[in-house]
Amino acid sequence: MHLKPTSRSFLAMRLLTFAVIASCAYATARAQSKDGAEAKQPETHTQDGNTQCRSASPCTLQVYKIRNISAQNDANEVLVALRNVLEPWVKIYLVASQNQIVLWASPDQQEVAARLIQQLDHPHTTYRVTFTLTEMDGSKRLGTQHYSMVVQAGKRTMLKEGSKVPVATGTVTQATSASQTQFTYLDVGMNFDVTLDPYGDGVHLKSKVERSSALDERVIAGIHEPVVRQTVLEGEFAVPEGKPALIGSIDIDGTTRRDDVTVLAEPAQ
């Protein structure tokens, strides 16, 4: 069978029309499917520091001086507070050698940081701590000794009064058969180790009071070694501010006497 030219042209036009209609229908179906998928998924927005600064006010770089820092740990605590309060995209740097914090953020975040640093940048409270050792024999007072020191809240302070007593730690034999004795030194006398923090109407005191004395000597392996007698009072106490508090008693060996230990903590002027 042979088709006429006119019939062939008509068939080609019909096939082309069907192809165009099918292509349009496929495109429409894909567009509808895509719109439906996007409608089902929640929109998420991730913004970094640059986006935040472009969308609002431009970011600025500020340097904050921390004037009451006395230890590296103090600066680290301020830095941690800033990172927990400010937005995650804010850039914060600590220059520990100069006690400065560098902050790159928008104006509203700079304002929050400035207020927070002002509230945290305060000097530690300083106290004058006085230990009083009162020598007692029963109910009779024989004498009193006072030991005072200035203690900064949260900082360790030590006070020593006495002598250093040499103690042999070993003997080294040289190649020439000569021997050499090595020594270390013990602190003998009164030793105080104090740390305190404000607590309510007073202070939380952590202290160690040590009293030692060198008595006679004993010969050990041919070396004269001193006999050291030691008494230690160590603990944590709640001490009212400005009022003396008895924290313990130290018995004096070989006698009926004792030392009553009283502590007084008051703000230093």
C-alpha cells in the first residue's frame, strides 16, 4: 500500500502533536511532584557570622580589658561565660598575656558582652586572718601568740615560722672510697596553710595548722637523726565574719598544757 504525500504529512503532524502533549504532561507532573516534596520538608536556615552581620548591623571588633584578673583560671571562667551566653557564631579570643578579650560580633552582641564582663570583672575579696594560740593549763591561761596573714578569697596562703632542721636522706660512696651524705631540710615550728571563700555571713575556711619541734637525736646507721614531734590540726570550718571562732585545741606532749586555736577573719581595709 502506498500513501500519498498529503497523507504522510498529515501523519507526521499528528505524531509531533502527540509528542509535544506528552512532554508537557511529563514536565507538569515533575513540577507538581517537586512542589509537593518541598512542601513536606521544613525549611532550614543556617547562618554564619557573615550572614548575621549582613542581615543586620555590620559586625565590629572590640577589645575588652579585664582589670581584676589575678590568675589564668579567672580569665578562663569569664571566657566560658561569654561563650555560653552569646550567639554561637560570635568569635571570641582570649589574650591571656595581656588579660584582654577580643570579640567580633554585631552591636547587640557587643552590648551583651560588655554588660557581662562588667558584672564579672570584680576584684577578689581580701581578708585579714588571725590565728591565736592560747596556751592553757586546765582553766589557767599561760600565754598567747598571734599569727596574722592577708588572704585573698579563693587563693592559697601559707605562713611559716621556725627553723629548718637537716635530715640525712642517704649516703653516696665515691669511686675513691670516700662517702658523701645527702641531706634534706624539714620546716620545724609553726606552719599555717589557709584557703577561704565568702559564705553567707562569714567565710568557708580550709586551714591546716601544724606545730612541730625537734627534740633529741638518735643514731641510725651511724648517722645522727633528729626526732621531730608534730601536731596537726586540719579541716574545713564555717567562720563568722569579724568574730573569733575556736576551731580546735592542740595538746602539748609530756605536759598537761594545751594550745587553743582561735581564728578571726575580717575584711582587709
